[in-house]
Amino acid sequence: MSNEQPPENPQAPETSETPAASVTSETPATSAAEPASRTVDPRSLRALAHPLRMRILDLLSDEGPSTSAKLADRLGENTGTVSWHLRHLAEHGYIEEEEGRGTRRERWWRRKDRTLVLNTRELSTDPETSAALTVYRHHYLDRTYQRLARAVSVPPRGDWVGAGNMSDWGDVRLTPDQLRALGAEMLELIKRHVPAPGAPVPPEAEPVLIQFQLLPMLAPEHPATPEESR
């Protein structure tokens, strides 16, 4: 996990960027990454697993290109600190400067890849990378909950009433292979229905939230004793 901190007085230009979908897929080792996706390796995951960097990447995904000053204002952070983290994200290929926009003192950045693919089997081989994966997954699930909360806070209207679906199966028992197969089939189904980037958008279309989680609900290997849990 990355523990580095920005210098006390970082000097850096600003940044910004274009909208991009923020999707994370955890796939078996045999799955191939789709176009416009990136398979995250252990080194780049350790660099990303920093709370502020993940929040920056979220904003660049959801709101499009931005400068360090604009991002700092949205995040309530120092501009120099945000600039330092932006350079770190760029160094590891998560973002890039938007050409032909901004100045030497005010640079704009955008997210590079629409989809991040995490092979959890590969990323769980050593303690440091496994810890970074845990940090990333907790942030991802927190963001997932926040998006769901925003979606349900606005009651549907018109033809949208009854168009959504919220389902939960909490007592299903599957083998690891069955769980992988279910996830692969669900991803393929979603891909068939999601329009390709750049495809014409019907006038009646609205933003839609698509989420699903397939997670084994395992008991801890070593449950804490009453003394340890105090």
C-alpha cells in the first residue's frame, strides 16, 4: 500500500479532463480485457490505493477534465497537494494531460481508461498488494453505495416508474467456479445492452446506474477473541 506523502510545499501546474465511465471489474485470470480498459498490475494498484487519489480519479471520471485548482476546490484540499497527486496518477498512467487546452500554469487532465480490470487472484499474492486491494475495494464499495443513495433519493416519474430493479439474494450457496461463471455471464449480458461509446443517444434516454456485486461471504479464518476485539 502506498504511504508516501506529498512535499510540504509542492509546486505544480493545474489539471482537468473529459467525462468517462468509472467501472471496476474483478475478473478471473483467464478473462481478456475489453477495449478501452486497463488491467491493473500490483505496482500501479499500490500507487492508486490512496484515498485522495481515488477521489480525484472519481471526479475526473464523473465530471470530466479539470484543473488542480478546480479539483482542490471540490475536494477541500490544497491546490499544491492535489497537483502532486495528479502527477502521481499521470506517472502511473491513470490520467493524461488534455492537449490543446489550458496553459503552462493551468493544465487540464483527463482519465485515460474507461474500465479498470482487477485480477484479484494476482493482486492477493503478497501482503502489501493485498492491503492496497483492500483499500481500493473499500473505497469502491463506498462510492457504489453513495451512487445508489443518490439514485434512490429522486423518485422515478413517467415511464421510468417500475423500469428499475433492486434485488438481493443473501442465502445462495455456490462453488467458486459457479460464482465466476455467473459473473462472466452477467458481464456479457450487460455489454450487449450498454451502447458503445460514441453511439447516438435517443432523446428519451437518461443516465442509468448499473451495479452488481458477486462476493463470497466467508467467515474470518481466525475469529477475534473477546480480549482481541476490545
